[in-house]
Amino acid sequence: MAFDVQSLIPPLDGPMCYRPSFDIHAIVAGEQRMTDGQFLELYHHAALPDLGRWAFAAVSRHHPEDYRTYVIDRNINYTNICTARCTFCAFKRNDPGAADAYTLDRETIYQKIRELVALGGTQILMQGGMNPALPLSYYQDLLQGIRQHFPAVHIHAFSPPEFVEFSRFFNMPVPDLLAKFKEWGLATVPGGGGEIFSDRVRSRIGPGKCSGEQWLDVMSAAHRLGMHTSATMLIGHIETIEDRLDHLARLRQRQDWALANALAHYSAFIHWTYQPDNTPLDRKRKWTPDSGKPFEFDDGRTVRLADAHEYLRMLALARLYLDNFANMQSSWVTMGPKIGQLALYFGANDMGSVMMEENVVSSAGTTYCLGEEQICHLIRDAGWIPAQRNQYYQVLRRQDGADAPDLRPRKPGIFPLRQHKITPQEAGAYRAISLRTWSSRVEPAASPP
Ligand code: SF4
């Protein structure tokens, strides 16, 4: 018998831990847009279960379907040589002569795509490093070669910081570069390098990388050309809640513009938490709620890591605030499978990608890896039918038959769904501090703007 997930939604007019000073029901119903003041009020005062049920009601309005989605793609990091010096990054190599600096040749990339196709994958997510040694012809050959050899594979590649650097390397305006890349086979642009748009944060964690406004301009140019993009946010480093809100506000504003004026728009929002291992930023002092002081931006000298509670809190608030975004992804890669699954109850409607390969967050000590079988199991276990999608969030296959990846008969004695046991490295991802202890001490604003 099908499980009716709607039955899990608690009544919105039921008991709440925190009663907002505004009409939260109108926001959940999409009748009103959340203001910045209302966002801050909820961040500082609402309890996580309340945020979860409001966000769940909102995501159920956007997605009343009986399924939740995932995509099979492969992350291909074609080079780790980079001109930028992001302090949260353990992946880049600034010295091209370093023993472990690399740039993948075409054949290696083709082989990775062949493996993806053999597993039923439909797209690649390809990002660098911003490598000044690569000529424009490298990208042309790569894109045209992939298009020719793998015409069915969707190319989701090259984030805005890369385009801004390409513009400098090749002395060509970003819109012209985007148009060329599109002609060569690029289909959509991933939201990598979004981090936090605020200049004061960005200048400290991402030296050598494009500004927040440049990031947004690249995406608007892609939208004008009819290329969908995704939007991202990195939390749990030196940013304040006001910096996160500013980030979301600028995304919402640009999405309004794209929906009204452009041929394409942001198809999804994804946020994740900073993973500290092996990164320069990890050497900064850490804020703890036990200090008795609120977290403040002190020229970026103090880091406030984000734990699962903070991740879910931001997901729920983003779902309520970004009313013009259709899709929100769960970040199980950084949060682990169980929090990733729980995210479906806090505003996410998509489990993101089955992970064949990941090099960036794994360089920073996070090593979660789930196959299609496990992703399907997590979705079904949460009450929905798993469905494989493409990059446009169109369903390719509902996994509701006996041959679904998580329902196929197994060999006796094998319990593959339990393979994602916690390793010491994974346990490290949960060591972040609880942030709510301090926030609950803040007095409510008398009258939110
Ligand atoms: S995050 Fe990206 S842009 Fe920044 S240093 Fe790492 S590879 Fe380069």
C-alpha cells in the first residue's frame, strides 16, 4: 500500500514552540513574500520543528507529487590548478609544478563518461580549478568532443568564477564566452563558487575569485542566452546570518528578473556547510556558544562551524524565503545520508546526485558516498517514490517497480543498504558546535520591519 506522506504534515494552526509576529500561513501558502525582517525573526526565535513543518508545507505546495528526485551524474574536476586562493579549499594547487597538480586529458575524461553511461548516468558536472595554462582550444576540443562522442550526455559545467577568469585569460567578454561554450555543447551552468556574496566575507575566504556581483552577472548572462543554472551558498565559516540573508535576497531578486525577462532561470538552490579538514581557514579560532558572546564578524578571524541543526534551519528558511525557486537540493554529501534524508522534511525535494566521483569536499575530509540503490532507499524510506530526473528536473524514470535499484533481490547475507556506516572521517563532520544555545537567548524584536 502506498504511503501517504501528506498525512505527516502537522496542522499549521496546531501548537507551535514560537508564534511569529506575522502571518506565517500566508507565506507558506505563497500568498505573501517573506520580508528580511521576518526571516531574521524566524532565524533567531523559531524552533527547528516549527521551521521544519512550515518548510515542509511549502515544499509540498511546490511539489505535491508522490515522488522525490535524484540525478545520476559524475563530477569531473578537469584540473586542480587554480589562480584563486580560497581559504576553505583543500582541493586547489596554486603551483602547477606541484607533484599532485593535474589537468585531465581528453581520453581520461572520455573514459570517465563511458563509465557514467554504463551505469545509466545522464550528465556530467565538470569544474576546475582556474588554470591559466589551458588555451581556449582546450575547452572547445573538450566540449565538442564530448558532444560528438556522447551526444546524450548533458554537460553541466564551468562555474561563474571560471567564466570570469576565462574572460581575463582569453580577453573576451563573459557573454561572448558563454555563447561560444553553448555553441560547443555546454547546456547548463552549475552554481559553484557562490559561497557568500558579501564582499567583506568573499575578500577574506576567496582571494583571487570573482565578486558576488560578478557571479550573479555571469548567471544572468547565461539566463539571457537560455541556459539554466543552479544557485549555491556555503555556510558555517566566517559569515553572519545577515550575510546569508543578503545572499538569499540577491538570488531572489535576480530570479525575479530572470523569470520575467530571460529565456532561462535558476533551476535549484543548494547550500552546504564548510568542511574544515586540510583547509587554511581551519587554522582560525572557532566560535563557541559557551563564550557567552554572540557570533560577530571580526574581520573574518573567527569561524562558526555549522552543524546538522544549523544546516536544516537554513534549508527551511531558504525554502520559505526563496518563493521563486522551484527546487531545493539536499546536501547529503556534506551532511551524511541520514541528515540528507531528513532534509526532505525541511524543504528539500531533491536528493541531488548519485556520487560516482567527488574530489572537492573529499579533499576537505568528507567522504560520504552513496550509490543509486542507497539514494532510492533513503527516498522510499522517507515516504516517497524515488524518481531519476534530468538537469531540467524532468522525471526520466519512476522507481516504482520490482526492478527498482533498492528493491532488486539481493544475495543472501548481503545488506548493501547498511554500507554507509560512519567512518572516523565522517564522524568528524558532526563535530561542529550547536548554534542555537546562544540564539535562544536573543530577545524577540518588538516590531519586525
Ligand atoms: S574553491 Fe575553486 S576557485 Fe577557490 S581555490 Fe578551490 S578550486 Fe580554486
